[in-house]
Amino acid sequence: MKFPIGIMADGLRLPLREGLQKAMELGAQGVQLYATKGEMAPENLDCFARRELREHIHSLGLCVSALCADYGGHGFAKEEDNGWKIEKSKDVMKLALALDCHVVTTHIGVVPEDRSDPRYDIMARACRELGLFGQELGCKFAIETGPEKAKTLRAFLDDLGCRGMCVNLDPANLTMVAGDDPVQAVYTLAPYIVHTHAKDGRMTKYRDPEKVYGFFAEGGIEDFRLEDYFIETPLGEGDVDWDNYLKALHEIDYCGFLTIEREVGPDPVGDIAKAVSFLKSKF
């Protein structure tokens, strides 16, 4: 049982080229890159720049495990925002292919359990369009887990009936926010998993995921502290059952990346280095 290890390069908090170099030095085989703004935004990379970046990444012995096309807000839950978000997301998928990458990840918002909720249809139409586009292009558009339980996301994906719409499984998000079991989530979402995050954490007190993700979407306008409800921890120090989680991924024949994501802490490089060692100790 062995999986390629990736690093979410932005989590190193270094300039792009320095982050790529550091990911190589830490022993990663791949990197995930945000592609929504700055030098990685599709509109800022012409054909020459894309080719040069791809060759530079390959020269370091790395590949791009995934690009992230998270444009924030409420994901695809607000119809008035979906026009530009869909077009931007399509541009990121085109960029992914130029970098020899076939996975783009994002948060889509909180999928309602009730199919009659108007948001359900709004989100489904946006995701179906992106999934079909990716299907034609040869790129998977992967929903990151977290806001809803795995069974709710599975039902949503089954309703879409689109091979281009898949899952980026983040076990910590399920643990911290949804209060769901990431081990069982592997089996529930098995046909759709194309990328995973290696992240850990624990829930300290339950809070309605709608409220949590609304806090992020609205820029933290509500009067509550996220740390009162959950905490992200270094890998192996949270509530994710890594032995059984990795066993489950092996049993469903997943062979993609475990991409380390570290979003907090004063020493991101140190924490990510420890995460690489932690994962390698499990193989």
C-alpha cells in the first residue's frame, strides 16, 4: 500500500518557484496549486508561460496533482454568481491540461439534503455544466468534501449522472465540520474519488455546517470564533483514523495523490515536512 505524496504548495507560504523547490526538497512527487489569482491565474499565463512552467515543474521531478479553482463566496449556490464562476472554472481546467494535470478541485457550497431546496437545482445545473465540459476536455472537476455528509454528496453526484464531476476527499473537513466518518466516506464516495487531501483535525463542538461555511463565504461577519468549534492539527494529531483511512483507499483501488494541506500554524514548512514523514511511515 503506497500512494504518491503531494503538497499544496500555497500552504508553504513561499513564492511560487521557491515553493516548488521546497516541495521537491521535502520529498513530494506532486504539487497542488491555486489557480484563481496572481501569477497562476489563467489570464496571466500565456502559451509560452504555461509551457515554461510545465517544463520547470517537470525538471524538479514533480507533477501537478491538481489545480484549485476555488473562487470563494457561496460556491455555486447563488445563481447570480454562477455565470462568471463557471467560465473562470473552465479556464482553470484548460490551464490544468496545459500543465499535464487532469484534476481541478473546488468547494461548491453546502449541498442541501432536501432535493426540493431551490439551491439544489442551482448547484446541480452549474456542476453538470462543468462536469460535461471536463468530460469533453479530459479533465475531472472534483468537489472537495466537508460541508455535507458523504451520503448527501454521493446522492448529489449520482443525480448529476456526469463522469466529469468527481470528488477531492478531505478527511479533516469531514471530521471537523460535518462530523462524518472519513473512513466510511471512502467507501461511500469510492466511484468518484480522484484526488485526496492529507489533512487532520478535530471537532470541539458541533456547529451547523451552513453556519460555518457561511462564515467563510461572508468574510467572517458572524460573531463567533471558528476555534470554538473545530481545530486543524498537524497530521496524525487529530481525529482522522489514518491506518483505516489509508486501508480503505487501498481497498477501493485508489492510486492517486495524498496531497498535504496545512492551512494554519506558525511553521508551515516544518509541519508539512513532518506530514511527509508521517505518511511515509504508513507505507
